[in-house]
Amino acid sequence: MSLDSIMDKLNELFNSHRDKLSERNDALKARMIALNEGTMATKMALSTRIEELKVDLALSRAVVGEGVSSAALSNEDVSKLKEFVRTRSVCDVDNFLTIDKRQGKIGTWQEFQCELKGQFYLEFFEEEARAKLID
């Protein structure tokens, strides 16, 4: 083989590799542009959502400042259907709702006993007993 033929083959090989690398480079550039556009769109959407949440937070703080959110429902606000009056399920629900009244830390043995008795000795015991006698 002559030196010229080797140089020609090397040039062809070099040119083919350069063309392949150029194609890969163009494909990577296109991907990067697409990723950057997607990132920018996501960033804009998140910025918009953050602004909406800031407005909601400001409104919530204003409502809390006026004391609207401090209104709490009591168990007296719950109406009872006539067919469920004096049934165990309503009494259990009412007893469950009154558990919230006994919130607090239990510091002594006596407080623990009172808490335990309060859960076992139901508030509507007399009503249940009368209902059983009537049946």
C-alpha cells in the first residue's frame, strides 16, 4: 500500500467520524433545547401556582385574623333523627364526642383513674336503662 492510499483512507475515516459526531452533537443540542423549554414552562407554571397559593394564604390569614375560623361546632349542633333517639348508636356517638371535653395531660394516678372511669361509665347510662325497661 502506498502512503497516498493510506492517507486517503484515514481522511475518509476521519470525515465519517466527524460527520457522525456532528449528527450526535446536533441531536444533543436539540434535546437540550427541548429540555430547557420544558424546564422554563414548568418553572412558569410553578411560579403561577406559587402566586395563587400566596393569595390563598393571605386570604386565609385575613379570615383567621377576623376570628371566623375559630368557630367550632359543638355536639349540640348535630340533629338526631327521631327513629334513632334513645338507641345505643346515638349514645355512643355522643359519648365519643364528649371525649374531647376531657383532653389534657394525665399527671397523677388519680387523674388516670378518673379518665378511665369517664370512658367506661357512660354519660347516657340512665337513658339506656330506661329505654331497656320500656322495651
